[in-house]
Amino acid sequence: MPADGRDTHAYDRPMLAATDENIPVQVAARLAARGHDVLTTRDLNLLGASDVDLLASAREERRVLVTNDVTDFIAIARRWMARGDSHAGLILVPTAALPGQGAALKACVDRLSALLDEHPHQDDWVDQVRWLPTARQAR
């Protein structure tokens, strides 16, 4: 076991993530094709659920939540932090980075996959809030 106490076998497991309903379902499918374990709100039976319920479910499942609902989730994460509650991680996708089709979709998935690959251990994400770079920022 490494000095930091992490289970090295955990790095062999796929990253666990969930996508909010404002992220196109094709993003989850393409991330899964790259080896990430990604569920949509539909997969989690949480279509129409509150943001708090979605973040709580992601925490219970140890899934990083990918969302475009930036304002609400930043506020929830701050409230949780203030009262000592944790979440499993957030990736905030600014509107400018939301994919369309074709090359834009591929570019968004490339950036999301790279971000998940940069931090391959679920524990790296606990209470972390990271922004997905836009195409311009990624250059």
C-alpha cells in the first residue's frame, strides 16, 4: 500500500460519475465508452429530483456529479461545507462548454474524460468543485 494509505487497486477501477439532466445523455454514453462508470439522472431514477436529492444520491453512490446548474450547486456545496457535510465531487460545466453535436460533443467529452483521468481516485474528488475548461481555455 502506498505511503498515503490509498488502495492502489482502486486506480484500476473506473471513475464513478453521474450527469445532471442538463447534460446531454450522449456525454454519459461516450464517457462510459472510454471506461468511466457514468450514470444519468434517468439511470438513477432521479429525473425531476431536487438538486439536493441529486447531490445526496451522488454522494451515496460515491459519484462525481457533472452539471451545468452552476449557481444552485455552488450554493448547495457551500451550505453542506458550512454544516460539515461532504459531497462526492462536482464538475461544473459552463454554458460555453456545453456540447452540441459532432466535434463540439467530442471536444466536451475529451475534456471531461481528461479531467476524470487527471484525478483517477474517487477520494481525490470528495468535496472538490472543479470547472470544466471551455474549448478556448483547454487550448
